[in-house]
Amino acid sequence: MDMKLEVVVVPVADVDRAKDFCTGLGWRLDADVATDENFRVVQVTPPGSPASVIFGTSVTSQAPGSAQGLHLIVNAIEAAHDQLKQLGADPSEVFHDAGGVFHHAGTDARVTGPDPRRSSYGSFLSFSDPDGNGWVLQEITTRLPGRMDPTVTTFSSSSDLAAALRRAAAAHGGHEARTGAQDPNWPDWYADYMVREQAGTELPS
């Protein structure tokens, strides 16, 4: 049975302020429903995310600002930093962890700058929402094997799809050079390459 993470509930003190902050970042507003003055549910979804964020009135017993380490995944950490700064989110500088496995809590063991090897999973930045809930952006450019459902291929934007097509085209050029012939079934080869790349499995040759 599939168990897909659908919603993360975030504790806030001022619902309208939280709503304005999230939608100001370009997060999609999915719902804003109140049954009375004591119960209100707001749902927003970050661009490209399969999971959503809910906050509101009487939706959690957590103290406002107590949610930490909420991760958002991007494929270009420096561009994400610039965008967040432009939108007023006051992000930290891009950093990597001294240990290189995962970032420590808070600001412990942070080293300024992206991962020097630009390893996928290795570069981060952080920011806080107006309530003090802590968000982390993590750069993932290539998923580790087994980290993606090999039967599902998705792209969060047209630019991501275009970039995947360019990588497939470059790899296919190498394939044709090795075989010494044009491949009339190049659409099938592209599709196979793109699915395998997302799934982190062995790429076609």
C-alpha cells in the first residue's frame, strides 16, 4: 500500500501574516476555510511540491515557531537564494556541512559556500518564516539509486524538462557515435534515458 506524504502542519500565531508570507514566495493557495472564529485551515503548496503545507487556527497544539528543519528541495541552490532574497525571505548564505553527510541542527558545523565538490544533497541554505519556523533548502541535482520510484517520472517546470531533454540529447549523440548510425527510435531512447536518470538507475549506453 502506498503511503504518500501529503501535508505538513506548521504552527503559526498570525494566520493572515503566514498566508501573505507563503503566497508572497509564490506558493499556491489551495484553500482558506473557516467554520467559525475558532477554526480555520489554510493550505499552500510550494512550486513543484507533491506535498502541501497547512496552518491555521486550532489545527495543531504545537507552539508557533517550533517547527524546524522543514526541507524544500531545489536543483540550483544559488539561484534559489537569489530568488528568496528578492522575495523578502531573508535567506542565509549558501552553506555545506563540515561533516559532509547532512547538516547539523541550528548553525553548528556550517561552512560558507556550496559543497566544494557540488555533490548532490550537499548544499543548503536556511530561512525562517515570520513565526520563526525554520526552513532549509537542499540542492539535489541527481537522486541516489533507489531514491525515486522508477515507474514515475515528473518535472517541476518546463525548464527542468528542457534541461533533461538536453542531457538526453547529448548522451544520445554519444550513443550514435558509438553505434556509427543514426537512431530512428531516438524518442524511445530519450524517454528511457530520462526515466532512468530520475530513478537513479544505470543509464543507457
